[in-house]
Amino acid sequence: MSGQAVIIGAGQAGAQGAQSLRAAGYEGRIILLGEEPAAPYQRPPLSKAYLQGTLSADRLALKPEAFYAQNGVDLRLGVKAAAIDRKNARVAIEGGEAIAYDRLLLATGAPPRRLHCPGTELTGVHYLRTIADCEGLRPVLAGARRLVIVGAGYIGLEVAASARKAGREVTVLEAQARVLQRVAGPEISAFFESLHRAHGVDLRLGAALSHFEGRGRIERAALMSGETIDCDAALIGVGAMPAIELAKDAGLAIDNGVTTDEHAATSDPAIYAAGDCASHPSKLYGRRMRLESVPNAIEQAKVAAANMAGGSLVYDAVPWFWSDQYDVKLQTAGVAEGADETVVRGDPAAARFTVWSLKEGRVLAVDAVNDPGGFLAAKKIIAAKTPLDAKTLADPATDLKSLAS
């Protein structure tokens, strides 16, 4: 297939889309637009190894820069798309240029949710999504006395672990009753609460931020309770919002992200979407969902690219996620929403166990702590919709590999 494909967003989904277009035999021109000055790179290490200084910048790159030229990908960095003109099939770029497309892929991601309270403009208040954000946060690990983290999700807890490794005092504020409440069940929350407290994190649950205080630079965080906490820096990690403005302004359908069908196509058949910004129908779960994960970005972008090149692939992969905190790896397969029964296998006290979430005898999701074998078996069981009962799962003698096969 020939023509011109334009990809807006040079993150994991955008870079994968460009690579997969070529792999699918697309012979036309490919233009990959990225707002950041850096070539496409991995984001997960920004809260862990790269933040800690144990991973170099060149190892963050998804591909060597030469890859793009060698594969006929016109990589344009520091470029922001301003609008999509669907009638004339053009993307307007800030500065006046317009780029024509035959096929367009939206891979705009999901930037951090911003807090709107007094003091967020103070020096020392950080968000974390980009290399530039990470470079701004790195000195905190080297020199700050106390870091306050707002939000006990993946980002907040991973940065807390990195900061404690660096010897910083860390206070984590979570407005909800438990950590990871949006993405994990009570058993996993309890384990990570204990883990962080054991490593010296001052973890405050049910603690809502009111505002930050300081004279030019942050000096303290003020809670709704009236308490204040002295600090030298703060990280805000309260989730992310899909970047849908371009799609919405262009009149594309929106439903908790850019609405796509099972082929990753939007309401305009010439435009596709993939990654954190895209909402897709899941046959596996019987509902629409938007996922913020690297595996989803990669696999959805592969499907979108293949179909942009003339294919008809369907996207319905088992969602999975991971988080590294201290010496613990959490791997999650599936989505637990709607579960009516929970089974724990293994020993949380030994930091090696799995939590299985079931609904009417079907496994919806599994959280695996330092148990890669259990995680891999769970992915297969979820994909196959293998019927299981709680007693079978709870029996330590049950061989998960045999169930998965």
C-alpha cells in the first residue's frame, strides 16, 4: 500500500506504529511527529532505574536514531500538531505547516493529571512523564531532605522507593483508604503498604492535600486536616488524562479516550488510535476500556499499523501491567473489576504470592508478587477463559501450568 501515513505522538505506541507499518509492507511515506526533542524512548524507567542513575540515556531509546532514516521514517522532533483537518486530510502543525495524510494514527498518550490548588506553581513541585521531568526530579534524590509525594499509585510508589534507596525522607499522601486502590485489591494494597513502611516511608492514608506553601520555592504541604508537612520538593502522581483534544476538536467520537473499534479505527475510517489515548472494545471482558500500559500501547499499535496497511486484524489482548518497587516485582494480568471472589496462593509474608480475582468461576485478573510463573500461567488462563473454582486454586498442590495448558 502506498500513500502517506502520519503518526501524531512519538511515544511507545507511535514508534511501534511506524515500525509495524513497515513490517506490514506499507510502501508509502511515514511521518512521525513528536513534541519532545528526544527520539522515542521508554517511559517506565523514568520512575525507577533512570531516576536512580543506574540506566543511561542511550539505553532508554526504543531504537537507535539511525533506525528511522534506514526504514524511511521521517522523524520530526519538537513538533506539535495543532489541528486535524479531516475534510482535506491534513494535520496542521504549530507554526503554519500542514501535512497531508492518507492514513493517520493518533498516539498522543495520557499526560499526568494536574492539580489545581495554590502552590503548584512553586519551584520544587514536580510531575513525571518525560525525560525533562525526570532530569528536574533527579537532583531531589541527591539533595532534598524530605520529598512529599501526592498519590499512592504506581508512579508515586515507584518514586517513593527510588527516593528511599537514595536516602531521602519520604512522605506519601493518599486521599483514598489504601494504596493502589484504583488498580489492585486489598491484599496487594496491604502488602505494599507494609513494604513501604518497612522501608521508612511515612505513608498517610485518607490524607487529602489542600495546597503547597512557600516563598518562591516549596517549603511545606498543607493537608485538608490542617496539618502541615515540611518538605524540600513534591511529586504529584494523581493519575493521567488521555490527550483527546485534537481528536475532539476534529469531531471524532470520544468515550473515555478516542473511541476505536476492534480494528483500532476511529469514527473516521482514515484515522486510527492506539495506546493510552485510545478507548477500545474488549471482547474478552465484554465492555469498552482504556488502558495505560506499555504492553497495550505496543500490541494495539501493531494492530492499528497492520490495518492502516490494508489488513483486518482484531485487537483483544489480555491486559497486563507491572511495577518494580525495591526488590519486589508486581505483575498484573487482566482487569479485576466486577470480581466476586478472591483467592490467595503463596505466602505474602515471604513476598512471593498471587492474588486471583474471579467472577462466577472465571478468572478476571491475577496480581503476582515475585511470581513470574504464576503470572504467565494466569495470562493463558484468562485468555482461554478457563473455568476454575476457588477450592482448586486455593489448593497448593494444584499445578497452574497444567491448568494453563
